[in-house]
Amino acid sequence: MENALIFFVAIPLGAAFFIPLVSLTLKWVPDLLANAVMAVLAAMAFLTIGQAGVYHLGGWGTHLGIDLRLDGLTTLMLVTINTIGLAMAIFSVQYMAKYTSKLRYYSLFLCLIAGLNGIVLTGDLFNLYIFMEIVAISSYALVAFGCEHDELEAAFKYAVLGTVASAFILIGIALLYAILGTLNMAEMAVKLAAGGMNTPITVALGLFLCGFGLKAALIPFHAWLPDAHPAAPAPVSALLSGVVIKTAGIYVLSRLIFNVFTVQLVPDLLSILRLFGVVSMIVGGILAIGQWDMKRLLAYSSISQIGYIVVGLGLGTPLGLTGALFHMLNHSVFKSLLFLNAGAVEYATGSRDLRHLGGLSRKMPFTANMALLGSMAISGIPPLNGFWSKLIIVLACIESGHPWLALAAVVMSLVTLVAVLKMLKHAFYDESKPVTVHATEVPLLMRTAMLLLAALCFVLTLLVLTGFRTPCLIAPAVDALSAWAGPTAGCGMGI
Amino acid sequence: MSDLIKREGMDLVAKSITGWLKGFIFLFGVYLVLHSHETPGGGFAGGIIIACAFILFTLAEGQHAGMKLLSKTVAAQLASVGALIFLAATVAGACREGAFFRDFLGAGHAGIRSFFEKNAIYIYDLALALVVSMLIYVVFSVTSAVHVTVKDGKRRMLRQRRS
């Protein structure tokens, strides 16, 4: 399996550069190729379950070359990225027809996927930065894709703040490299454990917290997200909110904190994480209620849900990590579903302003049902997946002696319910408002993508029933985070 | 139309000097690419200098002359070709030598060798030079061909009119 790892990056990159060559004459190529590539990648991602290994690029060793590393957490992220990516590619076929340049869209989309896969696979900190820049630059372009006033402004804001984050991260990497003399994360962990903390390393850690906090849109670093995520085309919003902030922000943060720096080295780090998490959870949730733009409401709710994940990580216990990683997976699914619903509404009516919509459940019953399902999942109503991950996070808070965090998580779950009920009422179920006359149900492929994600909301519940035992996704990922700095460090991520 | 094109670009001095210089700049870029295995930066530095030759020509002679020499679409396609060649060379390493990025032509000694000895690093550098030069040129021509105007209080991106 290790030899195939590089193809998670190579296949989408190759397709991204192949599309502009042929699609000027063959208009059907981008749709078909992007969907085929995403299907292959999703299948490959599922094949990595239960596998582990290290792949040396060019056959050079760890000291000289670049490593790709596969462990439980990487597998979890690969499955998330490529499954959600497949649903987005299916949705894009008909949704993106209203934009003029599908070939550019798919090229950027596949570059984004290649960058995301690269981030989670690489074992080298500088390489991670390169892949993060690929993701960032593709996202800037995709946010600006509509070329209207709002899109350009959002993309500019995103680009400026994203570049600030990248600068922080690059300086942090440079500091670490200057002190430790290596960029390989496994070697870094060994050297850090041997040498202990000192001031420059603490500064580097602070820079990483700010940089990746900005990428993950934790409050107070969130200013770009409520503009950037609504401005993009719906599948891209879904990918940004569902996958990108988690991969470029949460995944890298957890990798660095738990595997490279390790909690023993910096004991205060977890309380900082909990603080960031709980503030994001509360502020993001409350701000979501006041929004009238459907996608903006969902974007604020993403900040709140990221808060849940960070609180779970900040507990540092196996149960907390389980809850955090499970919620990360669940949130990718139902937030993507909700963004696709918003996209479908915008596709059918041309508006996503809740004040101008109303009574769409009769015109678009399928989309309305999907939105209802996604809303129930995000606000934690059993038996859907969101309930279980929030329950685990609440239990983990109580178990580790933070009852106030548990209370905040429960209360914010209700606040989330209020926000999504507002969206449901004003868009779909409010009969007192004039029904948007011309709206019809969206085409088949868009419905297929929504159905795929909705089915996943149920399927992921089954992970709980198996008690997270192998061969499922979550337990190996938790092991990868909690057991990496053991005796096997340096020869592979806890393999 | 023809008057307009004649009037485009800079004055006669700039045009004449560019006319003499552009070939040498291009040649220097090619020289850097061909010696990329011995110089730091390699194909990247050479590619940028090749792009500079095109950009200088476009600045001096005007946009239409530049686009006539090398249009944005063709440049973008050449960049894609370069990227695909690069990718094909790396995958060939995976297929023939068992490791992605492995030198699939020579005996695995990437670096100090004469040009005529077979070595995959030349293919990497040539592909990289193609990608870098064409992409820098595309970025230049896209940003210079679009300007933003304010209409009804909203900013809009407009393509420059052709006449």
C-alpha cells in the first residue's frame, strides 16, 4: 500500500493539468475526468483502512528525502477528504453549469484535493507548508470564482489573512529547523523530547498556534471565514467548511501538539486549546443566529462546531480525542450536506437570503428533507451521527473534571438547533410567506450528492454501535495521536 | 486599428533596445536551464528569465504584439504540458526504478554529469522551466489585461478593450 500513497497527490495533480489541455475541444472531459478521479481516490482511501507504513520519495532516506506516512489519523483524513470530494464532484456537474468556465473550476478543485491529500500524508514539516500553500492558493481562486463584487472582496480578505497565517507558520518552521536541524516530524519529536523546551521553541509553538488557528478559523482568528465560505460556489463552500479548515487547521494542530511537541512537554497547551475551543463554540453559535444569509449562517455554525472539536482535543484524554475526531468526521458530512442544500436553494431560486425565501418545502421536497436531516444531525438529535459525537465530547468533559465545558457544549447544541431551525423555517417551512414561484426541484446528480451525504449521516452512527473497535476509522486515529511519542517514535507514526 | 497598434507600447528607444535585448535574455534563460544541474535554482531561475524576455517584449511593444507572439491560452497549455511531462518523469521513476522521483534514465547519480549523458534531472529541469516561464507570463498577461472599474458603487473586473 505504501507505494500507492504518492498517487493520492499525483493523480489529482495530473488530472488538474490534463483538463486545460483537452477541454477546449472536448467539453465533456472535465466533468467525467474529475468524477472518475474522485471515485478512484475515494476507493483508494477506503483501501488504506487498517494499513500503515512509510514511503520514501525517490528512495532517499528519512534524513535526506521526503517521507509519506500512513497511520490511523492519516487514514481517517484521507477517507474524509476523498469521500466528501467525490460528493462535491458529483454535485458540481450540474451546479457549475451556470458558471462559464468549468475547466478552470475542475483544475482548481483537483489541485485543492491534491493539496489536502498531501497535507495529511506528508511526514515533513516544510512539505506540509508547501501543500498548505497549494490548498490556500486554490481556495483563494475558488472563492473568487464568481468574479462579482462580494466574491472578490471575500477572496482578497481571505488571501490577506491566509498569507499572514502562512507567514507565521513559515517563521515557526524556520525557527524549529534552525534549532533542531531537521524538518522530519518524527525526528523533530525525538529531538524535542531529548532537548526539552526553550524560548525559541516556545515562540515557534506560539506562531503555529496563531497560524493554524487562523487556518482553522478559531475565534479570534475567524474574521475571514464568514465572508469567504459563503462567497464560493456551493460545492467549494462545502469543501472549505467541511474539509479544508479541518485539514489545514485542526489536523495539523493536533499532529503538532500531540505528536511533535507532545503534551508532556507543554502542559499548558491543552488549557489554551480548551479556551480557544469554548470561546469559538459559544461566540460562533450565537453569531450564527443573527444571520440572514443561509450560507453565512452555516459558516458561523462551522466556527462553533470547530470549537467542539478543539474542546475535545483540549481535554487530551482518549475519550476526548475520540469525540473530537468523530465530530470532525461527522461535521464534514453534515456541514457539507447543509452547504449543498443552500447551494440547491440558490440554484433553484437565485437567492440565499432567508428574508426573501419561503415555503420551499412544497416546491423542493427532496432538498427540504435533506436540509431537515442535516439540521437534525448538526444540532445533535438522536439517532443521527452528530448526537453521538457531541455526547462523547460532553461525557469526556465530565470525565476529565470540566463540568462547565460540558454544560457549555450542551447549551450550545441548543443554540445550534435554534440557528438551523431559523434556516429551516424561513427557507422551507414558513407557509405565511409568499412561496417562491419559479422554484423547482434540483436535477438528479445534485440530489444524488445530497443523498450520498445524508446516507453517511446514518452510516456513521454504526461506528458507535461497533464501539469504535477495529477495523473502523476512529480508534486507530486516536491511537496515532496518543501513542506516537512512545518507543516507536522515529521509525514511523506509532506503527 | 493598425494605427492604434502602432501607437501601442513604449517609445522608439525602448522598442529598439528591447528588440536587441530580448533574444539575448531568452538565450541566457535557455543557458541557465541547460546548465541547471550545476547551478542553484536550476530550471526555476532559467524559466523566470525566459518569462522576463516575453514580459519585456510585451511591455515595450504593447499588449497586442505580445499576445500575437504568445497568447495566454497557448502559454497556459504549454505550462500544463510542462507539468504533465514532470509528472510523467516522476511516475516513470516509480515504474522503472521502484521509487517515485528516482532517476529512471541514468544510474541514479543525479547531479554533475555532462548534458549528453542520459539523466532524468534534465527532464525535470526542462519541464520545470516550461511551467515556470509560461505561468509567470500567464500571470503577467492576465493581471495586465484586466482592470477594475467602479460602476454603480460596485467594483467590476473588465477585460481591456481590443480597439
